[in-house]
Amino acid sequence: MAGQHFDVPSIGNTPLLHYLVFHTALAGRPGAGPALALSLVFVAIVCAFTGLCYAEISSMIPIAGSAYTYTYATLGELVAWIIGWDLILEYAFSNMSVSVGFAAHVVDLMDWFGIHPPLMWISPAYLPTGLQDLAGNNLYNPGWHFGFNIPAFLIVMILTVILVRGIRESVRANNIMVLVKIAAILVFVFAAASFIKPHNWHPFMPNGWGGVLAGGSIIFFTYIGFDSVSTAAEECRNPQRDLPFGILATLVACTVLYGGVGIVLSGIVPWQSVMGDAAPVVNALKRLTLANASVELHWVRLFVLVGALMGMVSSILVFQLGQARIWFAMSRDGLLPAMFSRIHAQFRTPAFATWVAGFVVGIPAGLLDIGTVANLTNIGTLFAFVLVSAAVLVLRVREPERHRGFRAPLGPVFPVLSIIFCIVLMMGLEVMTWMAFFAWLAIGLLIYFFYSRHRSEFAQPR
């Protein structure tokens, strides 16, 4: 679990930290195996440090907004541009990951009803490790093939139309989706626990702490969104007491649920069998159902499928809305062309930004596998966390007297630990991911220095 292997060792597929320490190439990330549960605990600790930093910086600004809004108001235009450009990467690739996962679950749902569409229209065009069926038979060789993941593309475009028309999810609908998702997790854990085979947990850490770090680096995107709790600093009656409790309680609940799934999943099937799988839980349930001829598991699989699909629809909708808002905010500040902040005459939504966000996510989601897009999601998110944590330190020196509704405890300890741990997790990602990330930042800086800084609202008239 949380690993990806290729046929030939290469520097590009090697985690950066491993290459810097051992100067040797690997055939992909070392899998965490059953120790993915430890990876999840480590990631939760990192998110706790970062969440408290987010809470402090958001409490300094009496408006709702993202890290882009906070940094623009406190650290200036260049840092805000870098974080905004990075957030576009984070939001886009996060939704690509979820969309590819959604498509895999749709395929499983069709399989449950006995529907089997042509493989080329339900799988990504790029499969770095190929594609195998549950019996291990090779369906596609590694690399590119003719095809397009239509379900992944369609869900993004359908939700884009909904967002353009201005139909926003209600709090009640979102809560229902979350409850169904939690119920599906609990049903899976309790129903599958009786099929655990303890020998699947040995060895518990097949690749040592390197595998645990790599697992944390790739599983990090499952915690994206936790920081929404931290932005409520101005709404708390006692933020110094309530915010740490809210953030830590959220992270503990997520870790217990995710950890339970990881432990049970690695106990019912060999961990190697779910590597690179976009729908590992339902496919593991399918294996169990076929092996045990269990009618009960057959229906459990359907319930888990429905719960997973509802949760992913909610996630895609929220992050597509968030991504369009980033485009809109940067355009409103003059950093992107004005068309991104135009409001639709009828629907009163930033329609152009929403459509751009839809195609930016939908087309790559139809072409790329979940491992490729998840890597860029993680490095983008972790880099944003580093910048926010650094901003807390800078502002404590630059504006020590500024009102803070919440202050992370123990002086500089939490921001420093957040920066260190986020960088460590980033170094668990492959060299190729780092190269793609630096290329993205370089493109962003070129756009800023040749276009944005001359047209922003703070640009000096010439």
C-alpha cells in the first residue's frame, strides 16, 4: 500500500530523500505495507502543527479566505502569487486524484450490476505500471495507450455545470454525505474484520521507516481540507481553547477511521495487491466476495461503493469551487487576466474561471493515473503548508503587536516543526515529482515577472 513500482530502477522514480542519502536508484517508492497506519499517524501530527499555524494567520485577518488571501494581506504580492500559483496546482491535482478514484468506483459499481464497458473508455491513457485484473492478468503494458477515462472527465464537467449555474451544496446535504461516508467506512471495517488473515501483516514494515515516510508522502492528500477548521478563528468564542480542540479532534477522528481501514485492508489481502489501485477497498471486497461466495459481502461492497461515491462527489464539488475562487481572486487583484473575474450576467458566478478550472481538471483526469496526479497534489499542498508556517514566523517578528485571535503555543516551536516535517514528507516523493513541481513554479514566476506584476492593483503607473 502507498507504493508504486516500475520495471527498471531510475533516479526519476526514486524518493528524493533515499537518493540523497544512499545515492542509489529504486524502481519506484518503497511501499509502507501494513505500516501505512503509522504513516497516517505521522501525517496527522504534521497536520496538527500546520493547522495551528493556519489558525494563527487566519485569525489575524477578519475575512474568510484561503492561504492566498492571508499571505496577500500580510506578506505581499510576490509571496501571495507563489502561494496562489501553488494552490492552483494543489486544488487541480487533488481533484484529478479524486476524479480518477471516483471513476474507478463507478467502474466497480457497473461491475456490481454486471455492466462491463470497453476498457479503453474507463481507464487512464497513461498507466506507468500497466493494468492488471484481480487475477493478475496483464490488461495493458506500462506507458501510454489509446483510451480516455470518461467517468473521471464526466463527473468534473457535470459538477462544473452545476457550479456555473450557482447551485451550491447545502450544509445539510454535505453533512448527510459525510455521515454516509463514515457509515460506509465503519461497515467495511466491521464486516471485513472477520476475514483478516494475520500472516498478511508480516512483515509489518516491509521497507522499514523509508516505506513509512513514503507512505505518508503519498497518503497526505487524504487530509487535504482539514485546515478548514483552522479558518474559523474569528467565529470561536474562545479561540485559544476551542481551535486546538477542534483541529486535534478532527485529526484524531480522521486518523482512527483511516487507520482502521488501512489495518483491515492490509489484513484481508496482501498489501502488494492494492498498490496503485484507485479503488483498493471495493476491489479487496470483491476478492473476498468471490473467494468466500458471500452474499453479505456482496451487499457490503455495494454500500461501501455508494458511500465512497457520495464522499468523492462532495470533495470534487468543494475543491472545484475553491479552485475557481483562487483564479477569481488572483484576477481581481490584477495578477491574472480580467476575464477570470468576470461574473456571469444571469447566474452571478465567475463562469469563465469555473469552466477553465473544469477543463484543467477534467482532461488530465481522463488521461493520467491516480499515482501520478496524487504526487503533485501532495508536493503542492506540503509546499503551501511550509509557506504558511514560515509566514507565521515572519509576522511574529515583523508585526508582533498585531491582534491575533489565536496564537500557536510554545513560541516558534510549532511553526518550525511544521516546516521541518512538511519538508521531510516532501522529500519522500520521487525526484520526477520534484522536477515537475519546480517546472510549475518556474512557469508561475515567469508569468508573474513578465505579466502579473505590471498589471496588479499595486503596480506603479508608467
